[in-house]
Amino acid sequence: MPRHIIHQPRYLGENLKRLRRSRDYTVERLAAAVGLSKGYLSMIETGKRSPHWTVVMRIVHALGETLCGFFTSAESIPPPEDGIRTRREDLILIDGERPNERGLIPWPPARGYTYILTPLHPSLASEVVEIFLPPHTEWTEGPISFPGNVVCWCAQGRLLLVCGGIEYVMHEGETLHYDASRPHMLRNYTDHAARITMTIASVSF
């Protein structure tokens, strides 16, 4: 069954602190890099705040790590046995509907989801995410940004990307490429479900 990452705030904070120290970053330097206050970042590291996963992504990307690499390390997920194939049980669900006992999400899902399809592979410097958005929903509550480049492919439906204040409509089968350091949002503005795959490459690598 795909893994559903549910972090206790203290556990998450300890792993973020460990990653920060391994990169020789101070709290002040990291907070400035990701646009957070020093106090808020300290509260995350001490388990007093539970950040949205998009905030975690900003932090780990600023430290030269992928989200899948961070979670794979934090959860002690073993690498693929042959170095190539990713098993169903190695997929990481970071937001949305839990899979059933067969590792499947009933279709159509009752709510949106975000999967990481690429647990850490040796020398992997990018990650692939699958996103499902029901009609008239947004991927995140507000605009997000993080150091990296993104390529989105629309597998189903139609989506609106708002990036740097400019709107782009992505039809089924189309691809969009954008600089993720610019504030951006993904929105399903239609009456039909939408599904995309997103490849994220951090500029830190």
C-alpha cells in the first residue's frame, strides 16, 4: 500500500533540524532563504508548529534536497531493490485520500490528492508528483513558491496555472514549464475532474 506521510510535528521538526545542520545552515540563514521568520522556523523545528507540506518543500529545496529525498530518509524507506523499479508500496501520499487495503484510491476520489511517485533513487535530483483536483478546487490554499523548475503534463481535464500574475490554461495532453520561484497556483476551474503529473527539479542541484 502506498505510504501516507503523517508526521508528528516534533518528529518532522527534528528531521528538518537534522537536515539544516547537515547543510551548515543557521536558523537565521534558512529563515531568510525561505521567507519565514526565525521564530516561526524555530517553532517548526521544536514541534510547536505543524507546517503545510508546501512549506516543508520550500525548506528542503532551499537546503538542496528534494521532498521525496527528505521523506524517504525521514521514513527510512528502502531504495528500489533493482535501482530502477518503484513499487506501489513505495509511493508517498503527502496530501489527500488514503488508499484502500489494495493500495488503490476509489475512482473518482472524493477529494484531491498529491502523490510523490519517485521515492529516492541514487543520484536523483528531481521528483515526479501526481496531482488530482476535483471540479472547482485549487491545489493549494494560496500561491506557493520554491527554488526549482517545474514541467506539468495534463493527463486529464483542464487546469489554470497562475504564475507571476499571468494566467495559462493547460488542456488535456498539453505541457507547461515554469520557474517555481515565482508565486504560482494551480486551479481546476471546470465542472470536470483534472489530473496532472509534475516533474520538479530543484535549482540547488
